[in-house]
Amino acid sequence: MTSLVLSFNGEMVKEYEITKPRITIGRRPHHDIAIDNLAVSGDHAVILRQGNQLILEDGGSTNGTVVNGQAVEKHLLKNGDVIEIGKFHLKFFEGKTAHVDSVLEKTMLIRSPFAGKQLDPEAPPALDAPTAVEPFPTTLSPEVKARQAAEAPAIIGPIQHAVLKVLNGKQAGAEVPLNKPITTIGKKGVQVALVTRHRSGYFLNHVQGRFPIVNGATINDKPCPLSAQDVLEFSGVKMRFVVG
């Protein structure tokens, strides 16, 4: 399998399998790899298949495209190449990404294979420097717009400590700390989602498989802001979002 693994601040966000002859990258939502961040141009870059090769081309982006630390306009992708777009990284893999699969398949509650690793060893952890956290996109899941309009999100201002408390099943009572910028939840091939931590609060993001349920309503592919005591459901496992 040929794929790109998207990460932010050293934490895995999503894996994209390359199956089309043309893969577009940019800030606009219609792109194959859409990154809603101001450092990413609307039409940032494109990956083109030429025979058995994949060519990365910058699309005249404002901030440029960097591969393995070097700015490029056109680059033949090789296994292990790291594409830098703003503060986001796309790592190119040819063949089975066993480092991802083996972790995702083992347990319902999973940790990103990049957890705890900074791509820049000199950079301070993002949690110790809240000002370095990227502003979250304003486009939210339609299911929560009414709730958001009726009441402000429970977490505003300084980031608070939060956990997911498992309510049923064999792991009932267990707590999953949300002390990293990105916490991955789910099982590869069934259902995978992310809880992302930002200055404005915590958000639930669908990644793969069935869409998560929040307070009995199914969200879609837009970020869903979380409020204290929300109940999240993944493959029949219920977890309460607890702040304290």
C-alpha cells in the first residue's frame, strides 16, 4: 500500500492511501488532502502518478512546499520522504505501513505511533507552549451548530485538564487522559476518530469508518466541539467527556 501519513506537532492525524493518479493538497475542503490552516494555500500542491513514479509539485503556494528540509517545486517521492506544509507533515510510505497497522489493530483505545515524538528535537512540547497551538477551523459539524448557538462551549480560555471515562464494557471505569494535542481513539478498519486539544477547547474529529455519536446524534466529517459531560460512542463503547 502506498500512503501518506499526516501529522501535526509530531502526532498522527490521518493516513491517506494513494489510489488515484492525481492527489490534490490544499486548504479548500474539496481537496483529497484538505488541511484547514492559514499556513496552507487554497491550492497548495499536487501529487501526480507518472508510470510507477509519484511526482510532488508545488502549486505556487504562498509559503512553499518543503521535502526533507529542502524547498522544492517538483520532487520525485521516495519511501520515507517527509513533506512539510506549514506546521503539518506528510510522510510518504511505499508498502504496508506496519508501524501504523500494528498499533491500531491491538486495542480499542490507541495511541498514535508518533506520540511523544517531536519532529524538531529542539522544539518545546506544544502543551507547554499553548501559543504555538494552531487556531482551529471555524467550520463545525452541522449537528452541533444549534447547540453552539444556544450555549458557549464548556471550555474557553486556558486549556483545562480533561479525560474520557469509559462507561461500559470490560474497560468500564477506565480513564483516557486527553493531555496531548491529539488523542486517537478507535480501531483500524472499524472506526477511528481524534480528540484534538486547542486553546478554544476540545474537538472530536472523524477519521475512518463509522462516524462517532455524541449525545445520541451522529456527527459528520466536520469538527465537533466537546462540552463537559458529553457522552461519546464508538462501536458500542460509551465514554463521558469529563473536565476537572
